[in-house]
Amino acid sequence: MKRSETLAETMVITRNLPRPTGQDSRSISRRLVAVVAAAATALGLLASTAIPARADNDDLAKALAALAIVGIIAHETKKSRERERARAQQHHNPPPQYHPQPTRQPRVPSVCAIEISGNSGTAIVYGERCLRDEGFNFRLPQYCARTARIYGQSDRIYSDQCLRDAGFRVAGSRY
């Protein structure tokens, strides 16, 4: 079988064209089927009206059937368009992401707990420098602050009970 040069050239040209992929190709094929079905129905209706009209029940039934088919095709086309719009909106509106709410009672890092023993018992305090080094960026109550020397450096310390009363969660000693 011989092919003409123009047919061969046409095949080469169409082979090199980019092809739609994924959702686009399905969408195009659905539209094409819908258009072909609507065109066939419309041609059928035109052909039936070109024939001289007779008052048969057969012709009336055929016309009603053709109208029903056109209505079904139009309905299905509308539904497929709505589905495509819904899919497009899903891609443009990502689902909401979870953002945790900040706690009302921030937890004081227990690694900064210092246990001090004295005549009246033991007390647990937290050094401000250690808290800041651990990333504790909450505002500390100034009425709880006491000045002390920790490892030879001046620092402010906060008692665990005073921090609890100020609304912080205190885990306790690291010992």
C-alpha cells in the first residue's frame, strides 16, 4: 500500500505535536463525545422534520425520544463541567493546615531547675540566663525575681512556687 507524500508529511507533523495529558485529555475527549452526540441528535431531528409531516403516533414518539436524548446529553455535559470546576477549585484551594494554638500556661524547662538546700529545707529555683538559653522567651514576672550569683556570675532567679502562681507550668527538679 502506497501513501502519498502529503499524507506522510501530515502524519509526521501530527506525530511531533504535543499531546494533552492527564485531566486535559479526558476533558477534551468528553467534550468531543458530547459534541458528536449532540450533532448526531440535531441532524436526526433535522432529517425527521424534512420529511412531510404525518400525524402518526410513531412520529410523535420519535420526536419526543429525540428531545429526551438531547436533554440527557445536555444534562450530562452540564454535570461534567461542574465536576471539572470542582476539581479545579480543589487544586487552587489546598486544605487548611493545622496550626497549634499557643499554650496558656507555658512550661518552664526543667533542665534549668536548681535545688538549693538550707536550714529550713530545700527550694527549687530557675536561673533566668538558663531559661533564655533554652529558648524560653516568655515574659517572667519581675516580682518573683531575686538576684543571686550562679557559678560566679550575677543572675536573676525565680522560685518554682512564684512561677506557678504567675501561671507557668513548672515540672520540678532535674534530680
